[in-house]
Amino acid sequence: MVRVKICGITKWEDAKLAADLGAHAIGLNFYEQSPRCITPFGATEILRRLPPFVTSVGVFVNWEETAITALAKALKLALAQLHGDEPPRVLARVAEHIPVIKALRLGQGADAPDFAKYKGAAAFLLDAAISGQYGGTGTTGNWHAARNAAQSHRILLAGGLTPENIGEAIRIVRPYAVDVASGVEARPGKKDPAKMRAFFEEAGRASREIS
């Protein structure tokens, strides 16, 4: 079964809907320049009500490792997602304290990233490659290269996923999980319930087909 992570959660109502629909994880974005940024206080209000068995993921962009581990510990996050240009040494140090998802950008026609540099990663998130932007762009990446990566690595597929294309994405890539933010939004930071339900329906259908 392909797992689903709903990222860019900023409101409890959206977190609850994600959990009710069967989300395996939610992403809380602490990147200050993102329209989906949430404060530690806002994250606390969501996390204290989050049901069991829904994984909490903190999304960080180019933070110092001490700040990442301190906030992760304070909020009792389950995983840290490093979504910037963090060098391998930062990942290795963070991974001593909390499991890490390393986000890597994979553009159309680009070579596969050097996964071996990030040996401490628990999984890799493959996002679209847009210069100067760190996710949430609504642009799809290279699914065929992602499929090759998914044969030997635990891959979370992200980038431009929507209810309309998630089925095709899962059938092509066969990832460990999919990650969506802008594709199920009414506006940045606010999810659209109808899009959320449609996304889960299509993801579930495709996941059953490839099982």
C-alpha cells in the first residue's frame, strides 16, 4: 500500500480531515518564506490533537542541526524532513536524534541524485526542480527517473501531484509514499476538502492496482 503524506498543514481542521481520510503522515512546514509556514505554537495546537498512528513530520529548509533537533524534541516530532540544501554532515547529525527524510530535486531530463551521500536518511523525497524554490510549486518532476530510484530506495514522490494525476504517478513510479501540498489546496495553507477526498480515492485505487 502506497502511503500518503499531506504536507503544508496549518489548521487543525485540515489535519483532522487528513487523518480521517487515512493519511499516514502530515507535514508541518517551518520554512519562514513558505505560504504554508506554521509557528511552533500553531504546530503544538495541531500535534496535541493528532490521533494515534498519524506520523508528524517537521519540514525544515537550511536550518542549523541544533535548531532542528531542539524543535523536533520540543514538539515530539516523529521525523524531520530536510528540504533545503543541507550538506550530508547536517543530515548525519540530525539523524542521530530523529529519523530524517532528505528532499532532493529531480528535474525533467536530469540525472538521478547522489543518494549515497546521504547514508543516514530513512527515506528520500523526490520533488520537482525549480530554481530558488523549495517545494510547493505545483510542478511535476521526472517520474521515470523516480521509478528507477524507487527500485532501490524508499522514495516519497512529490511535486505537482493532484487528484487528476496521482493515479498515473503511482502506477508509473510505484513509490513508498506520495506527498502532496498545493495539489489539494483551496489556497496556499488551506486544504480543499473535495480535492482531499478525490486525492485519497484515486491514490487508494492505484495503490490497490499495483499491490
